Amino acid sequence: MNLRPFAALVRKDLALFFSDRRAVLLSLAAPIAIAAFFGFLFSGSSSESAPIVVLVADEDGSPLSREITAKMSQDPALEVRRVPSAGEAREVVRKGKASAALVFPAGFGERSVGAFFGRAEKPDLLLLHDPSRVAEASMLRGILTQHAMEAVSREAFSGPQGRIAAEDSLAQVQANPDLPARDKEVLQNLLQSVISWQERTSEPGGTAAGGPAGGLSIPFRAVAEPVTSKKGVVYNGYAHSFAGMAVQFILMSAIEFGVGILLERRSGIWRRLRAAPVPPGTLLLSRGVSGALLSLLIFLVCMGFGMAVFGVRIRGSAIGFFALGAAYSLMAGAFGVMLAALGRTPEATRGLAIFAVLLMVMLGGGWVPAFLFPAWLNRATLALPTRWAVDGLDAVTWRGLGLEAALPAAGILIAFTLLFSLIAVWRFRWEEA
């Protein structure tokens, strides 16, 4: 093989690549930026991690339930908010405004101390959680167990409920004819020692009892319940993934649409169109509407496939679902025209726009849920249309929320449509610079 023409062809391709500095910069910067973002997100190096928002509905009102709530409020990993009832807590979790809710049932304090000594049935401690945040729910169960065991053991060995439970247990042991004499003697000595300790700590100047780290028995059953649109409906993770990918690839199609306008401008088509008796605004509007219709088609096909094959369902407002799809499609059409207005050449515009779209989708929660972001980043991403689109589609699909949850997101998307349209009209050039 003659290497001279081979080497010349290779040099030609390399020269063409490096002649476009923007393309070179994008090829090097995009993987670095995305890798740095995910490394920052999952390395745990952020100084401001978003606390887990936990609602507490205290239907017991006992000193024990109040103490557990106070201990959880002091935990830096939690943001505790009190609500008056379990029903209100369930509704807030269903809307995605809190990760989980803890419900103390009536009688929890008395029954948990009795269960600590094994004389009473364990009360249920209801943990309502967002099914898309299983990791946070598991973490919360561990934190809850720690604080609850500390509070219950302290009450059992030094509080009034603990003394009542110990005396009742002693009476049951003494009245049990089936218990072997040796076992009865050991248990009586143990319970009498506990009662003596309780009497000592209740005296003025008595030793403050911190309670043991563990106990005779875990004094409650933590019952975890995922909160979906209604009971019996299982969370479908495909709803979020299909929403995220529909959002991403609609913008990808908008890029191709905008680049197509730039190619037409390069070939002189737009100059000839401008010579026609058609207002310039009509020309731009027609391209934006056609781009929006194509985007809506992509949205319907993508979400329709998820519904037909993977069981994605509109659990909430169907009107809200289609309103979000239409609003996002209009925004994508305006975005494509804006790219054509801001871009100089098709080659440079395509590379930079792909990079921008990847960042928008990544930060908007299309790849990973936004609650995984640090608190400051979670707040900052509300400035992106992709965040509103993904959250809105989550609301009307697996969360089962109504039109009131979809309309604000759709309104924000329409506002972005107007913004992108104004920029497109202002900056559009009819001939390539």
C-alpha cells in the first residue's frame, strides 16, 4: 500500500477537525464537564447536602413522641416539619413536597414502653414515603430507630410509664403459675432492680438516667408505605425515565431543526423567501410552529410507547398531561428558531447546542432525579425549562396530581416560549455572516 496518499488523507481529516476551534473545544470540554458534574454529585464532597424533608403527624401527643420528634429535629440530616394529621401528611408526600412522613398513632407512648418489656403488643409507627426516594426512606428508618430506641429506653428505665410497665411485668411474673421457680426468681430480681433504679432516679438529686443503648425488645414496628396516586397502585419508574428522555430528544430534534434553518440560509433560500410578499415574522412563526408539531409528535410517540409496553399511566389529569406536552413542544419549536438566530454556522451551532441541551436535561432531572442534587443546585435548576417539564410530567403520571399541578409548569414553559421567540426575532440574520 502506498502510504503517501494514505498519510495525506489522514492529515486532511485532522486538519479539517482542528480548523473548527469550537468543535474541538466541545469535543474536549463536553466529557470533562459531564464527568465533573457526576463526580461532584455522587462523591459526597458537597458542603451543603440537601436535608431529607420529613413530616411528623403526632396523633399521640405523649412526652415520648414529643421527645422523638425533638431528637429528629436536631439531626442535621433531617428537616422536620410538623403537620396536624396523617391525612395531610399523606397528601404532601403524594405531591412530592416531602420525602417522607412519620405518623405516631394514639397510644404510641404507653404501648411502646410496655412492648419494651415484652408485656404489650408493639404499636405500629407508620412511615409514609415517596416511592421514587427509596434510598432516603431506608436512611430515615435507621435514623428513626436510633432516636426512638434512645427515647423509649430512657422512658422505660427512668420515666413514669416505664415504672408502670415494670410493676405490671413484675405482677405478671409473680402470678404466672407455669413459670419455673428458678426463672421466676431471676425475673423478679431483675424487675425489682429496675423498679429500685427508677425510684432512685425519681428522687430529688437522683442520678440522671440516660438509658441503655439498646433494650429488651424493639418497642415498635416501623411500617413503611409508599405513597402513590392511590392505594394499590405500584410506583412505575419507567414514567420518570420516559418523561426525561422525551424531554431530551425533543430538544435534540429542535437542534436539527435549527441547524436546518442555518443550512437553508447558507444556500440562499431565506434570501429568496424574504423577497416574497410575506412578512418576516410570518416566515419565522411558520418554522417555529412546524418545529413544535414535530416535537409534539415525538412526545406522543415516546410516551405512547411507554404506556403500551412499560405500563406508564396518566394517574392524574389527562388535560394537564397534554397541556404539558403542547407547551413543551411550543418551547422546543421556539428554541430551534432561536438557535438559528444565534448561530453563525451549522457546524459550530450543532456542537454547542448539543452540549447546552445535555446540560439542560442533566440539570433538569431528566437523567437523575433532581432531589439528588445539592440544595443550592436543586434551587438553581428551577431556572431551566427542562426541570419544569420533567416535574410536571411526573406530577400527572405516577404522582396522580390534578390540573392544578400541571398548569404552573405549563405556564412556565409558555413563558420560555415567548422569551425564546423574542430572542429569535431580535437576533435573526437573513444572510450568513
